[in-house]
Amino acid sequence: MTNTDKTIKDPVHDHIHVDGFALDLLDTPEMQRLRHVRQLGTAYLVYPSANHTRFEHSLGVYHLAVRALDNLGVTGVERDEVRAAALLHDVGHTPFSHNIEDIVEEHVGKRHDEVDDLLDGEVARVLEERGVSPDRVASLVRGEGRYGQLVSGALDVDRMDYLVRDAHHTGVPYGTIDSGRLVLELGYVDGELVLGEGNVQTAEALLLARSLMHPTVYSHHVARISTAMLERATQRLIEADNGVDASEVRRMDDHELTVALRENDVTRETAERLAERRLYKRAVWKPRDELRDSTLDADPRELEAEIAERAGDSVEPHEVIVDVSKPPVMAETEARVVVDGEKRMLEDVSSLVRTLRRVHEEQWRFGVYTPEESVEEVVDSAEGVV
């Protein structure tokens, strides 16, 4: 090992101190790849400054994890395992982060937090020289065990970093949370990670920040449209006769996937539209209670084909995209806080949290997108389908 201590300037946490084997992990190809994977995928098409990457986010998660470990008094190999997991927790991300994760999972069978097969080569060498098990680090990334909750759970340091970082880089004023207090108030009761007595409002603030960021940034309709376009194009790229294997796509960065899409005949048009921001428009944008009961159970690609067929020869099948987002989930509502000496679920002790859950569910939308010139035809044809 050739590591030395370094202090890295960060726009969110000011200065991040990295030392020991963690510095060697930063220099591995797996970590350096994250410099070229945008944290918010195609959200830069909505917020031009949202060009921050998984690399800087991973540094932020590492920083907060170290602060939590210091406060909890965790030492020895367990400390090293958590430090490594915090730094490596995003090495499994596909290009453009979550944007194409579902498509890749269909073919490869792995989510971004399933990194067992990626902690090999240079990463494994660094970990093993430190006496840290790659398998143990992978289990922590999945959120398993006592300290896995710090890396991936309802009160994890991951969301403590990304909310503030995403708000900073998009410029929206909604992601402000007191990460310092959150980290200091973390503790364990019966092996479960909880916030200590008197911190209901601290937890509420975390949930409120996420609730405001979701419709403003994460589910902004333009971000969803561009994501859907990228997702469908990646699907066609993988399925094309001269396409790219899904396992290869999984390990690409944003630039490599963009080039692959531009070089393939079946995806070139979408790649050019994304590059020039000639995005599809909304033909349908409906809440749950305005949809047919059968719509959510249908295969989106079958719905796309039916809508395109009804629209006539002027609309090609690939020019209709049905976007069915996942059911709204707020894992933070299940976070545990200590109230009057007892461990309680946040949702049970906070009427604000119950209201936020309901609002989050009401914000869910079903979308159908198409090129601007085809909107009228698709609006009419979708009427009898969804």
C-alpha cells in the first residue's frame, strides 16, 4: 500500500478527511468509474447544474459514516468494514444511476446494491491486505446486520448525504437537513438503529426534505420523460441483433452508454433527441384514481403497441412510451425513534409523517409520452386504453 492521509474539499461537507486503506480504495477503477456516472441521471436536462457524480456522493457517505462510527465508538475490523462499505456502496450503479437499473436487472438479475461480484480484482486486493472480507463488505452494502443499517436503511447516511447534495447542485431550497445532529443522535436499541430521545422533529425534517425533493427533482415530469426515453433506448440496444450485452451495459459509465446508443441504428434517434433535448411530451398524466383497474397490471409494452396501433400510421410503436412508476414508498416512515424511553416507529408518533405519506401517494402519476407532433393522436388513442 502507498496510501497517505488526504483532505478533500467538498461543497457539502466542506472538508472530507480520507486516510489509510480508504485512500487506496478511491484509486481503484471501480471507484474512479463513478466520476463518470451522474448522481441524478438525466435530471441535468431539468436542472443544468445537476452534474454531480456518484463519486463525490460516495465521499460524502464515507464522511458521515466515519462521524457516526466515532460517535458510536466502533473500532477495529468492524469500523474498517463499514468505512469500506460506505465508500463502495454505489459501485454497482449502472450508467445514469437509477435511470436504467430496472432494465439491466431484467437481464442480469442484480440491483445496484448487489455488489458481491464487483468486489474483486484491485478492490479485493486492497480490502484483503487490510484484513477486511469483501463478502462482509458486500453484505453491509445490502444493509444486512447491525452496522449494515448505517449504510442502507431507514436512517442511513446515504440519504443524509444525497438529499443535501442533490439540493445543492439543483439549486432547490428543499433538501436542507441537520445531518450533524442526525449522525450524533444515532444509536442502537435491541440491535436496531434508532434516533435517541427527543428527536422526533429531527426525523420529521429528514422526511419532509425528501417529500419536497421528490416531486420537485426526483419525479419532475421532464426527468421522468427523459428517463423513460433512455430506458426504452437501452432496452432496444440490449435486444438488438448487433446490440450490447446487458452485463457490459452494467459496467459502462454515462459516456460509454451514450456512445453505444449513438452508434446503433435502432437507438441513434433517441440518443440524438436526448443530446439535443428534443424530448417527448406528455400525452397522458393521470393519478391512480383516474386509471382503469386493468392498466396497472398490464405490460407497458403491450399498452404502447395498442396505443400506437390505434393512433394509426402517423405514430411508430417506439414513439409511444408508457411510464408506470413504482408504487410510492417512504421507507423513512418506518424509522425508529426513542419516545419516553421506548423504541417507536416514526409514523406511529408523528401526525406530520402520516400526512406526508398520504401526500406522497397522492403525487403518484401515470404517464404516456410521445413526440410533440404526435401528442393529439396519442391523447385520443390512449383514451380507450388507459
